[in-house]
Amino acid sequence: MSETTNTPSPTVDDRLIVSVGRVAHGGHCVARHDGRVIFVRHAIPGETVEIVLTEQGEDAKFWRGDVVRVVEASPERVTHFWPEADALRAGARHASPIGGAEFGHVSRTGQLALKTAVVREQLERLGGLSSEAVDELFAAGVEDVDAAGNAEQKSGMGWRTRVGFAVTSAGKLGMHAHRSHSILPVQEMPLAVPAINALRLWEIDFTGIDRIEVAAPANGSGVLVLLAPVHGLSEKAAGAAVKRVARALAALETAPSVARWNPENSAIEVINGRGWVKETTDDHEFRVTGDGFWQIHRNAPKVLTDAALGYLLQGGFLNDGADVADLYAGAGLFTAPLADAVGADGSVLSVEGSPGTSRDARKNLHASAHVEILQGRVEKILGTQSRASQSAAGQRRQFDAVVLDPPRAGAGKAVVRALVATTPSAIAYVSCDPAAFARDVKYFANAGWKVEKLRAFDLYPHTHHVESVALLVPASKVTTTE
């Protein structure tokens, strides 16, 4: 079982006072000491802070440190909303803060500015775009998707529909400290939607459980709790631990579904209720099984489909009868509206690597005969696609438009090469990582493509993460917008 440990009390030599420079990708800022680069978390550019070194070494290319005291504060600094994630409070007791809210000490406007700076820097440094090009593409900066919400939502709280927890050695609900195996006990998770906190998981004895995943769709259709027993327990002990927790959850006024879960192969065994959740958008309903992928922010499905499909519709790439593809398609979030847009005379290729999620897509789109769902590696499947007509047998299939929504690591050179070979007129690229997106932009540029439109959204308030949606077209192509 995982042990709960606190960071040892640092020595005087582990502490430094530094001036904080620019923000960098990954949720930290850059400082220097005696010519050494230090990546500092929980700081804000322009501040003077005292840090405790968390990673160091004479041969290391750079060091890492956490802020434990603020000497000169930025105007954007606020009191952290979550005590367990507050580096200053943790530093005062010689402990580590939990991860998952590393920008909680920054005002909401300050967070948007930091994320905008990161997206810009990555596009220029890794993507090869000029500052003038970025100015033109990205004048709006990172957009706040919660601006029209209630007071809690405007403050960046209550947005996570999915949360993963660990368990302390005492069997209490916990989360990991940043870049650490240490597990710290937690109670309410302020970023989670109310239905998750309503479970009051911190009151339950999780002895024998190693990991907990909770999914609570924003539509209120029912919560699913997945329980992974501690590895190495006997089958009898593991089963008893899961059933004990399931009984505690069943006693709640609004009881969730509960399933035993194997994180290694995503296999689930339903204990109470069902092993899936029902997600909805304005026009479609989706079944998502177990730990299958779905966008985390309660507003993300609408924000991202409106942006990605909006680019393709406005550019005239989704006419009736069009041949399109949804790559890394998940349970069908983009596939379903693509199928609507091209009509029964069109065709949609849906490609997803996860077998379980691909099965969900088949269930979700079983009524759409013009949708083909294939499970496997994107680059391999694209390489096997040929035109449907016999006269063109053996020729590579050509798409009119593509939605590309890769995992955090990005699409990569092989996928970009295979995708460009299908000669689509446009690609709507959805990215959850600015660095991976910028690298792929460079690969596309080397293949003769350009970014024509770009938006970015703060779908992860109080963290360093940001979601981007871009329209990519061949560099020689000029598109028009109605």
C-alpha cells in the first residue's frame, strides 16, 4: 500500500532567495542563481521569493524549487483557495503541497495572461511562427469559458466532472504531492462538480483500495465510482475491500454506481448500478464506459465542438456528401456532429486506439450507417485507407476535412505525414498541450501546411493546462468565411 510521507525539513543550504522571471510551459517560472536555471513552482513573474530546492545536483542541467515565502509579491497574487495545495502553508510546516491546483495563488485574469504567454512562446519557439504571425492569429489570448457562469464558476471552481484520488496508508482519501509518490489526505476537492463532493469520500475507510476514479456527468445523470484494489492483495481481501466501500456508498441518499476496476487493462466488474455514465451534448447522447475518455470540464464538449466544427462549417468543408475523418475519436464527441454535417450521402471515418472507448463509439453511433469505426493506431489505419471506387482501387483515400484530437503527447511526425498524404482541404486540430501542439505545427509547416485560425480556452482553471483549437490548411490555400 502507498505510504503517506511528508517532505523532510530542508536545511538552510536548500533554501534560496531568487528573482522570478518569465513563465514557462509546465506550470513553473524561470529563475536563475549563480548562472543556474531553476524552475520554480507557485511563483509569479516579477516576484522575489524564497524557495526550497526540491531537485538539485551539481551535474543537473537545471534545478527545481517550490516557493515557501514571498518577499515581494506580484499584484496578481491571491490567497490560495485550497489549503492542501497552498505551497506557502505547506512550506511553513515543512511539507509538500498536493498537485492539481498549481496556479491557485494567481488571480483569474493573471492565470489567463500566464497561459496566453505560454501558448505564444511555444508557437514561436517550437512552432517556428513569427511574433507577428502569432499576434495576428492569437490576439484574443486564452479565453475564459466560465465568465458567464455563477459566482463559483466565475471563480474557477466546480468544473471537474472527473477526479482521480489515491489512498493514504491509513485508508483515507488522498492525492499525490507534486512530482512525488507521497500521498496527502484531502477532504473536499474545490475544483470538482458538487456531485463528487456530495459523496463525502473523505469519511469512508478505503483500506485495501489503491486508486479511486469518480465520473459525474454535468447533466446529473448519475455518478460512477471506480475502485482499484491494492496490487498484491489476495482475491478474497481485494473483493472484501471493494464490497465494503460499495456498501458505504450504497447507504448515501443518492447512491452512485460502483465498479471494481483494473487500471492496467481498464477491465471493470460492476458491483452496484452500471459500469458506464451517460454524457450529453445539445444534440447527442453518449455512453462512456469505466475510465473511458471524456472531456473533464463541464463546458468543454460544447466549447470544443463549437470551435472545431465551427471552423470547418464556416470554411465550407462539411458539405452534404463530404468524406471526413475523426482521429483519436474517443466515444464520438466530434464524430456524431460530423455525421450530421455531411449527411447520409457523406462518410465519416472514426479512429480510436483504446479498444474499450472504440466499443463505446460503436454503441453511440450504431444508427449512423455512414460512420465507419476502426480501432487501432492512427498512422497505420490511415496508411491502409484507399478510395472506395473500383476504378481508383489502390489509391489513397482523400478526405475533405479532418478533426484531429490527439492525446497530450500530440500527433507526432508519423501521424502528420500519414494525414497529409490523404490531402484533406482542412484540419481542425484540438490540443490539450501547447508544446505538443507547437511541435506538430512545425511538422505540418514542413509538409506545406499553415495555421489559419487559432483559439485557446481555459478549460483547466487554477492549473497550467490549456486547450487549443486551430484550423490548419495547405499553405497555398486561401479560405473564406461567410
